[in-house]
Amino acid sequence: MTIGELAAKTGVSVRSLRYYERQGLIVPLRRANGYREYSPLAVETVETIKLYLNLGLTTEEIAGFLHCVLKNKEAFCAEVMPLYKSKLAQIERQIQELSQLGENLRQRMQAIQQEQGEIPQQREVPEQRIESE
Amino acid sequence: MTIGELAAKTGVSVRSLRYYERQGLIVPLRRANGYREYSPLAVETVETIKLYLNLGLTTEEIAGFLHCVLKNKEAFCAEVMPLYKSKLAQIERQIQELSQLGENLRQRMQAIQQEQGEIPQQREVPEQRIESE
DNA sequence: ATAAACCCTGACACCAGTGTCAGGGTCAAG
DNA sequence: CTTGACCCTGACACTGGTGTCAGGGTTTAT
């Protein structure tokens, strides 16, 4: 199977397949002419990679346990749980930060609306101040 | 005031001040020797930039209304509200996506723990499958 | 034999802000 | 006059996955 055929079967671009290879996720054989030769199992491998990418893992993280989960059930791969835990913690940190940002934005928006309510006549904006004055 | 002095007063690195200048946020005068010369007002300007960066705005977005808010109250700058609204919507989208990711992770973690509970004997991992086999 | 469709590698671009280095000028205190 | 501290510009790196192009080789069907 050539890279183009694998791309068609999995919906992953040729570009991305070559990137996964560089990341050590899927390393095909080579034909005499230099073309990549993928085994039929490669389809399942790529689908697995897609699954973990959709879980928010990076290719580098996936590289750490992909070989294991291709041969075993996820539960047998000791690398997986700690990774999921730290990834989940990281996601929750990000949500926390974004929530704080959103709260700040809401407060500012509310403050603006109050000011506009207090001074309904919309004053026109004067000329801008330039730092180099 | 030189760029180093402004950096010391604001806690913003020299590198970042030059970046803000390239983004059009703060444009100082130049001395005869080419050194940047900042007015005392530059401190306030940089503090304002910091405030908006902390709100999650980009330098490009800040550039669109910075001149206005330096001269007026925020409420008088028509550019601000729509920007806040779209930024807030964007943040909420990101939170939504992260929450979905986290939910998926939690479900996988739970599934793993159930499997481990059902099959307590920890089988050792066999040799890895290599794609190029 | 030629054209179309495929393959190869290497490289730049994107996003955003910052660190850091190279290579060179300036200024102030000793 | 020399030294150290400061300033200048330009450039690369980082993050992470993908698009895209250049420049070139291969294969397949006509």
C-alpha cells in the first residue's frame, strides 16, 4: 500500500502521514524505488493515532505507548493512566484560566454598559494621542 | 527615558517593548544616536497594554483601540464592546472543547479501571509490533 | 514517447510572544 | 583611553500539526 492509498483509506493527509513517521509513530518499509510501503495493519495504526490525537494527546505523547496499545488492550499499558491523569489535570488548568479570563471580560463589559447608561449622550472620540508627542 | 528604564519601571522586557513597537502599540521618539526616547506617559501606555494582554487580547487586537482608550474611558471606544463579545465567545468555545476532551478522557480512564478490576492478574507486555514488519 | 498521476525530500508559513545570540555602536566613569 | 553597561538591528528558536511549493524521480496508460 502506498502513502496515497493509506491517506485515502484513513482520511489523513499524505503530509500528516509523513509527519507521523518523523515522529516515530508509523514507520513503513521502503520499496526499491524509495516509495513507502505500508502493511494493511497501517490502517488500524493510523486510526489509533487519530483517536489519541482527538483525545488531545500530542504525537510525542502517543509515541510513548502506541506500540503497546497496538498489541494489547489499553488497560495493560502502564504508561497510559498517568498520561491521561496529567493530561486531564492540564485540561482542567486551562479551563480554569479561560474561565478567569472570561469572568474578567464579563466584568469589564458590565462596567462599560453601566457607564454608558449613566452618560447616555455619546461623545465623539477626539484625536488620538501618539506616544511620540 | 530609555528603553531599559521603561522596562525597569514596567516589568516588561526590553525585547517585548521592541515587539510592541513593531506591532504599532507604542512608538517612541529617537535620539540623535538612534536610541529610543520614551515620554513619561509611556509607563501608563505599557501598563494599559499589559492589562489588555492579560485579558487575553492579542497585540494586533489591542492596536485597534489602544489610542482611543488612552485618551478616553473605555466606554467611549466603540471598538471595544464587539471585540470583548467575540473574545468572550471564543473563550467559551475553547472551554466547551476542553470540557469535551476532559469528559472523553474521564470515560476512557473509567473504562480502563473497570477492565483492570475484572482481570486483576497483571499480564506482562509482549514484544512490540513494528509497522515495518 | 509523452502526459497524468503519483512518489520523494526539503523548506517556508502559520499563531504570538518571548528568549537569546551575533555583531556592532554609544556613553559615562574611572 | 579603556572598560562595562547600555543601546541598535536582524535573525533563529520554541510550540504542533498541517498546507503548500519547489525541484525532481517513477509509474502507468495511451
